[in-house]
Amino acid sequence: MTPDLFEFEEREQQQAWREQLCPGAVVLHGFAVQDEAAVFAALLGVTSEAPFRHLITPGGFRMSVAMLNCGAYGWVSDRNGYRYDAIDPESGKPWPRMPDVFLKLARDAAASGEFEGFEPDACLINRYEPGARLSLHQDKDERGLDAPIVSVSLGLPAVFLWGGLRREDKSVRVPLMHGDVMVWGGPARLRYHGVLPLKEGNHHLTGGYRINLTFRKAT
């Protein structure tokens, strides 16, 4: 059953703890809370250089999640397909530099998930508003599939869908709070995953939004 708001609020008061989902996948609950002030200051700097936008899928549909990128590469989608590009197609300029606090958070979380030496070159920044969702998919546009994915949840709580190696495999629901970090790689690297439609709410740092930072090794 999907946890309600009261359960999420109770969870936010708990100390950091670790939840193993399967071999190669772990949730580090509360891991990013201690760095929230620095992370949000850096996020404001990134968004001042590149705005959030709703990408178009190759099929011509507008994504409900708004996004932007920082780092050497950014993930883009249009009628030509999904891909990584060093240039922001809207500005014609390189993506904003990945802030040092982002990079440290990604490295530390990966190491805590038993993936030492993670050096991401792309950070996808997703902004969810109420009703926004992410359908089940695999992250497989990266050349560095031997590197893990590090996903940081900020703001409103969400329910993450954690599936198997086939789309038809049963998914489990994983409640994610502000400051929770998911790390998956190795045998779990190509697991299907998604996010249920975001419920309305208010968070003291993000208002009515959820922000997700996803660190990847694109090249």
C-alpha cells in the first residue's frame, strides 16, 4: 500500500538508515539531509544558467517532468531520440558546470552503496509537480554501464517503482523522502524503475515540488 503523508512526515524525523533492495541496489535514507543547504545553494546557481524545460519524446509527447542538466554532458530527448550531448540545445552553450557539492555527494553516496571510484560526468535535474510521473524504464543511454546510478530525492515525498530486468516483472513501491539517496549498479544496473504520480503537498525548501538529482557516467 502506498504510504500516506503522515507516514512520510514520521519518516522524515528518523535518523539516517540503509535499506537493501536487492544485490547492487540500496536506499540510503536521509543521506543527503546534512548537505541540503549547500546543495540548494548550488542548485540555484545551476538554474540561473539553464532553465527547466519539458522535453519532447521521440513519439512527440511532452514529458510531465521538467528537467535540465549540469556537468560535461546532458541527457536530451526530441523527435530524433534519446541521447547525451555536451551542448544545451536551447542555448547552444555547454551545460552548467557540475557543482563541487553535487560531485562530492554523488561520490560519497556511491561509495556507501559499495561502488567506489564513481566519477559522474552528467547530472540530470528533474522537477516534479503534483501529477507528474515517470513511467517504468531502463537507464541504458549511457556508455558507462559499469558505473552505478546515484539518485537524490529532495523536497516532496514520492513513491519510487523498483522493477526487474524485464518490463513485465512485478514492481515494488519504495517510499522516498527528502534527503533519501538511491544507488544501484552491477547486477541491478538495468533494472526497470519509475515514479508514481506526485501527490500535492508543501515542503519548506521546495514548496509544491519534488527535485531529483540523478548522477550518471554518460561516457
